[in-house]
Amino acid sequence: MSLSFQSPTAFTLPAPAKLNLMLHIVGRRTDGYHLLQSLFQFLDFSDQLHFTSAAGSGISLNSDLQDVDPEDNLIIKAAGMLAPFARDKWGDNSPGVQIRLEKKIPMGGGLGGGSSDCATALLGLNYFWQLNLSLDHLAEIGLKLGADVPVFVRGFAAWAEGIGEQLTPIAPKEQYFVVLTPQCHISTQEIFSHKLLTRDTEIMTMARVLDQGGHNDCEPIAKALYNEVAEALDWLDRYGKSQMTGTGACVFVGFNDFETAQSILNQKPKNWQGFLAQGKNISPLHTALNNINTQQI
């Protein structure tokens, strides 16, 4: 007897940005991957993925990205990884899906947009196809697509170790961040392969980092290579401890209240790009999925 597929014909999920509140590189594996320690926190600033039922069993993606080959797009790769599970469950009844990406997070900014889009695709398709795969399973699949994907899949602010896959839940203060987005696209490979990159920062405990803070080992390289990053950091330093996220180019500083953050953002040079967002310890993606599930009950 064939199964009957029933699922919402259309829904939308956010793919939130993240900040690395610190990023220490503490070693390097023989396969070239860097060992790190980092604090991840989500932002209430997101791409949007719109899922719609489609005729047949195919998967299509619509987006305004001009510089990304569809075969290299992490959303398509995520869909391809889950498609066999859908066929195993639904057989010939496996429905097609169209995904439309509404891009808001700048690319090459260190905000994790591509990894977040990938994670939202995994969780969204798991829900759409009613696969009931666990977060552990989805995070395992996601790790094959990118080192940062598991933190977006699991959906909690985290202390990360290993290559970023060893995650411990953490609850830093949910500050208001002024984020500046220098108009340069920084390649992660360019930073991590640089001969002057620090790769032997002292390993610290999570408690010590929470007490003393940390830094970003990628920042000096990005500042040396990209004057736009150096200028943005210097400007933000007037108002607090500025820092770069990930391998850049975006830089940020945190404030305890919205009004102060908004006032600082309003003072940025008119030709600079930036935004204000609040840190979130529970991913907006998981909040949205929970809301959808509650409405279904």
C-alpha cells in the first residue's frame, strides 16, 4: 500500500546570521583542517527560504545569486543529501519542492550565510518531507557540507571546538550589535592558507573565555590584506571593543541597549554599509519551526 503525502504546500523559514564572538586557532590537523575554539551566537538578521510544493519529484532553487554555480550551491547540495531519504519513505509519491532564496546576509562577510542557508534547507526539507531525522543525524549530514553547518542545525549558541563540530550549549548576553559590512569579499581559504596566520594560540577553557574574553586570530591577516576591514575596525573602536567575525569581512561591537546601538549605527559614514541586530541564543530558525509545529496542532 502506498503512503499518502500530506504536508504544508508552502512555508517560509529564516536562515539567521551568526557572529563569532571570538575565534582562536589552536592547531592544525594532518588533513589541513584547522583546530579552533570559538563562541557562536545567532543574530535576528536572516536570509529567508521559501518552500513550495512542486509538480513531479524534482528540486529547484530560485535565487538572485549571480556568482554561485547551482551545482556549488549548498542549498542544492543539502536537498540532494536528503532526497534519497524522501524516496525511501515516499517512493513514487515523493513530492517535488521549489525553494526560493531571499538573500539578505552579505556573502564573504563571515556571518555564515551559506552555512545557515544549508542548515535551513536541511531542517525545512526534513519537515516538508516528514522524514523525522534527528538533529544529530541532520548535523552529521551538515558537517559533510561545511564545518559551520552543525551549529546552525542544532540551533543553540555554542562553544565550539575541534573543527567547529564539537558544540557545547552556552548562553552569552544577548547584546545589540552594530555590524559593519565592508564592501570586500574575503575568501576563507585565502585567510586560512596565509603563511602568517597564527595557528598555535593557547587552548583556553570555556569558563576562562567567558570571564576574560577572546580575540579573532584571523583579524590581523584580514586587516593587512583589506584596508576596508582595518578602517571599519578602527572606527568602531571609538565606541567599544571592535572585532571581526569569522574570516571577515564583517566587523562588530556589542552594546547593552538598543538605543545606544542605534545611535552609533546612525553615525557611521554615509557610504558604509551596516545593520543593527540582537544576539539570540536560540536560533530564529528553531523558533520559526516550533511556531509552525504549534500551529499544526
